[in-house]
Amino acid sequence: MKSVTIIIPIYNAEPFINKCFENICTQTFQHSSLECIFVNDGSADQSEILIKEFISSNKTRISFRLISHEH
């Protein structure tokens, strides 16, 4: 099985987080496992909180991770 990793840099992206997750979750890769890594580069908005909430409630086959940097 092939593996696909999506890396998404985040900086004050709160208005776009829900649409981003929606688009990722609707992807169909027939013969691949899908992983998504969000990299928060010190956002000052609620981006990190929204991502953590989504990850904790994720019911899809997609693996999500969050990497956060303060500066």
C-alpha cells in the first residue's frame, strides 16, 4: 500500500481551518494510506485549538498530527 503525507503550514489560519479539514477528509485515494501533518508556526489566533479539537474527534481513516512552534 502506498502512503501519502500532506504537510500544511499554519499561521493565523483560523478562518480556513474548517474548510481545510473538509477538503482533506473528502479526498479519495483508493490504494493509499493518508496522513496529514499540520505545522503551526506560532499562530496568535485559535488555529491550534481548532486543529486539536478536530484531531480528537476525527473518525476518518486519515491520520492527523499537529506540530507546534511558539516562535
